[in-house]
Amino acid sequence: MAAHPRHQSKCRRLIGMINNQGVQRATVRALNRALTSGKSRMGSLIAKDMGIKAADAKAAIRVEQATLARLQVRMLASLKRLPLSKFNATGPMPSRGRGRGVSYRIGGRGRGRVENAFLAQMGSSHRGVFKRTGKGRLPIIELFGPSIGRVFDQQRPAVIAEMRQVFDDRLAHELKFASTEGA
């Protein structure tokens, strides 16, 4: 996606007025602003698609910002599966052996149910959905849902287009600022 012609001519004119390091600094600031905007938008889209909180989605997205030495940005999604408790898990807390199981909702696909599972809060304050693996009380395992990787790949083209638009707008603004301040 090419920059808007209005931004191209404006940027060319401003670049002639600024030294090379000022242009690089403006580019770094514009890239990082576009990255921040993209992470926020990606987190919102993933949260909406999967039915989780936006904060949980954003926490699973890692970014690498641009620097003067490296004029590129990266946004990566964690392939680590999210705990089932993040997917609106409901059930008796604590279950006290009533055995009704735990229900959850992943995206708009309706509610699922794990019959022999229970909700528990660990000593570290982590709340999770667990299931016993043997006949005794222990050992137990925590249950997980999907990772955000699939949705990240689906939403990537739309978010990249938005990031390019933000970059074009911010670069024009940063170059204007650099030409007046002598960055």
C-alpha cells in the first residue's frame, strides 16, 4: 500500500530541510507509533474473535520496536495456549466435590463443558480450570484453550494496512516537527 500522494510530496519537501539523523529519528518515532497502534488494534480484534479480554490478548502479543540502528518493527503472537479460565469459565467456586463441571465459551461458538473439571484458586492467586488425572486428590492438571496464533494470522493483513496508514500520517507529522525543531 503506497503512501497518500499528499503525504509523499510533503515528506519529500520536508526531508530536504532536515539532516539525515533527524530523518532517521522521525522514521523511528513514526514506526514505533504505528506499531503501538497496530498492537492495540490487533489485541482488540483477537479479543472480539475469541471472546477474551483485550488485555489478555495484548499480553500474548510481543513487539520489537525500531531503533536508530534497526529501522524495522516486529509484532509476534504467542503460540502458548491460553488458560481455559480466560474463556468465561463458570462453575461452582470452590466446587466442593459437587461434580457439575465447568462450562466455557470460546468465541461465538456457544458454550462448551468439561464434566469432571473444577475451578480453583492457587496460592499464587492464579484462578484456573483443573481436572484430576488419577483416582486420588492429586495429581491435577490445568486445562487450556487455543492460542491466539490462528486469529493473529487471519487479522494480520487488515492490521498491517492500518499500521501503514498510521505510519504515513505520523511520518509527515514527525518530519514537520523535525524541520521546525532541528531534531
